[in-house]
Amino acid sequence: MAADLQREARALGDPTRHRLFRYIADAPAPVGVAELTAYIQLNHNAVRQHLAVLKDAGLVTEDTENRDRPGRPRLLYRLHPEAAGSWGTHGAYAWLASLLAGAVRRKQDPRQAGRQDGHRRAAELSGPGDPADLLEEEIARRGFRPARTGRGRRISFVLGRCPFADVAATEPDTVCQLHLGLAEGLAEGLGGLEVERLMVKDAHRAGCHLIMRRSPAATVPA
């Protein structure tokens, strides 16, 4: 942990990298190199080098754009889910607080609130591709470190990290039911998937199992 913090601190010790990091962290959507180059007023290669350092430090993630038009897909950068809440950035707990506040206002239980948010997010994600891949990418983006196993119709995700471990340790029924509802909402919204169960483990040690199956009518990828 201390080594990770030292690596992050070294990466952010450069003023240019710190500005790039803050821009990416505050952006409402993933950011491309051209936008960052225009913002920072440096040449493309210099920006790419700074981004590589931020990525290696675990501060940002790099993804390839899903492109349905001619041209080379862009590289897109976003705040690393495990860096959220550190170095002055908004954390996952802000999402948790907002969701639970909305649940109280609407008189929902945590599972209902999670399912509703999962439906909302699935509507933004839905498109071509295997729904299981989209779901895996989403729970990774939220900081759960999923490890996927299974073939055929049954799929298991071992969650290597709980982004709300401190709260889940004292309020497991609330947080774990929220996560179960989120998975159910994503599965229902993306289609072709059903949540079988969530096997809950110790929040700080992680290792919860999210077990899913493909719907009977769903096509199993080769």
C-alpha cells in the first residue's frame, strides 16, 4: 500500500501530469489524447508519455474506443476506479451516498435502489457484444476487480475488492443488497443474463462470488 502511494505521488509530482490527471478525473466521460493535447498545449508524444506514467502508477485507465465508423479507434482515458476518492478526486462513496439518499426519498430498499441504477447504467452500455463482457467491464470500472470463470451458461465472478469495504464491514445487509440489486439491474437491462446468487465474504478480505447464468434463449458465445 505504501509503495502504491509512493508511486502515485511520484507520478503526480510533475505539474503537467497533475494537470492531466485532474482533467481526466473531473471529465464527465473518457478523454482522448487529442483533447488532452489541446488542453495541456504540448505535443502529442509528450502527452502520451505523461499518460503512460499515470497509467503505470494506477491513476488512470486506458481503453480502446468502440468505433463504428471509419478510422483508427482512439485511446480513451478515465480515472482508475481504485484511485477514486484519493488525491482530491470524487470517490465511490459519493455514488453510494447519493444512491442511498435517493432510496430513502423514494422509500426503496437497497436492493431496489441498486437494481434501478443497474437498469440506468445498462441503458448507457447496451450495444453489440456479449452482455457478460459488458457486465464484467462495468463491475471492473466500479472497482470490484472481477475474475471471471465458467463456461457455457454459468458464469462466476470472484470480486477481488469491495470499493465500500469500510461500510460493508459494519452494514453488510445494506451494501451487499445494493450490489446484488446493481448486478440484477445490469443483467436485466443488458439482456441474456440472470443473477443466480451473490455469495458474500468478509468485506476487507473480499472474494465475494457473483454467480450468473445465461438466459435459456441466449446464445452462448463460441
